[in-house]
Amino acid sequence: MQLGVVSYAPAHRECPGCGAARFDDTPLIDGLSTHTCRACGLILSSIVRRTPKVGQYANVDLRAYLRSVGAVRDEQSTAILSWLRPHLRPAARVLDVGCGFGSFLKRARDMGCAVRGIEPDPDACAGACQLLGEGVVQRGTLQQVNVPAGSADVVASLDVLEHVPPEEHAAFARAITHVLVRGGLWVIKIPSTEGLYYRLSLLTTRVAPAIGGVLMRRLWQTDYEFPHTVYFNRASLEMWLKRHGFAVVDTCYLPEVPLRTVIDRLTHDGDITRAQAYALVPAVAVINAIERLRRRSDALVVLARRS
């Protein structure tokens, strides 16, 4: 394990979304700076870890995580598949890259799809294998697992692309293209800077740095093995996809922080107390109401077709 690991090297000064080379550099908190593309708004990170890197679930109350984030991911999987259904052919072959605990694949299989998953985290991979049975999910990254060319009609990468280092974006897109049939679909879910949770967390770092620091470290997952290296908005993701040979078919936004899950969600990492979490509940309720009116959220889903 290492300290001082930088997840984005400032020498790579080309935006992976639009190719521009001019950025606004902002030191946010100790160990985290951001670099915002002036052309498309995509944000890159520079992260220096405060502690040795840990696995995604190593220091997490897993039961609280599954009751909160896990429950939301289950609901989002159902919503995404319902949204995706009109575009699916019967018995579509679905590959989920970074499948987590397997909820998307389970629901896709229930719809009649032939499913396969890839997951690098050992805890999540074990959970997915328990849910789906042996042989469905392999541990590793897309570049490490041998997936035959043209073997998927649909590739899902839900909460994955933001973890890919910028210098690996082109290779990641080529790997997706390799496994997809021509005309195949790529469904992507990412955290978006259009959401109020991101925007208000950014504001909080300026007016209440102690609280803002906790929130921004969570949003960028700075202490984990696979931190967030980029943050997209819809426009920058659409540019990114076009640059890599994909045409956007549709987009939607999903609720990300339902009120019923907020206590477990805020406390499962151990950096926010339950008393602090309860104090934040009214703010979460207001933010969610505003997001419904805006028809935006911190969770953006994009469906794209391989050309």
C-alpha cells in the first residue's frame, strides 16, 4: 500500500471528452484538486491519498451499505432495464463491466437476457457470484478478462467510467467496441456535476471546509483503490462518446439519494455520525424536491450505439 498516490497526472493535459488542452485548476481540499476543461466542462482530479489505499468495501459497514447504496442500485437497475427494454432484442447478450453485487445482471436475466459480468473488487465479486451462481461473473477488469469480440449485444458500465484514469479512456472505449456487435448498445451510468449534491458539496468546501472536505472526499472516493478520476456532465459525456465512435440514443436521470436510505448512506463510511446524519435529513428532503422539479440529478444514464 502506498501514500501519496496521484490518480491524475497533470502532464496529461488533454481533455478526454473533447480533446481541448485548457483547464481551470482548483485546489479544493487537502489532497484533492480539480482541473475543469474550459471547452466542455469535464472535470479531472489530482488526488494525493491521506492514508494507504483500501478496497471499495474494506472500511465500510457492508450491511448499512447494502441497505442504502445497495438498495438504490437495485432500484436503479430495475429503472434502467425498463428504460432499455424497447431497445433490446429477445435473449440479448448482456455484459456488465464493473457489475458490483450483480443486481443489474440478476434483473436482466429475469427478463430473458443471457448475462455475463466482470468485477474487480473481491467482496463485490463474491456477492455477485453468490447471487448469480458460479461462472457468470469473473473477477478483474475488462482489460484483464478475455471477452470474445462481438460477444455482447449490450454492455453496461454503471458507476464505472468515472473510475477509469484519463490516459486509459481511449483503451477502455476500444475494449467496449471490441466486445460489442456492430450496432450494439452501451448503457452508461455516471455521477454528474449537474446534480445539486455535487454543486452544494462544492459550495460547502468554501463556506464550511470541515464539512465540505468530508463530502468531497466521499464524492471523489479519494481514499479508495479506485477513486473517481473524472466527473462528466451530459454534454461532455456525449462529446466523449462521439469521439470514440458511439452515437447517443437517449439519456435520463435517476434519483440518487432517496430519503429512506439517507441515514445508512451517510454513516456507512464512519466519517459522519448518526446525529450529524439526522441533522442533514431536512436538507436532503429539500434537495430531492428541487431535483424532481429540475428533472436533473447526480445520476446520469446515457444509452449509446456503436457505429
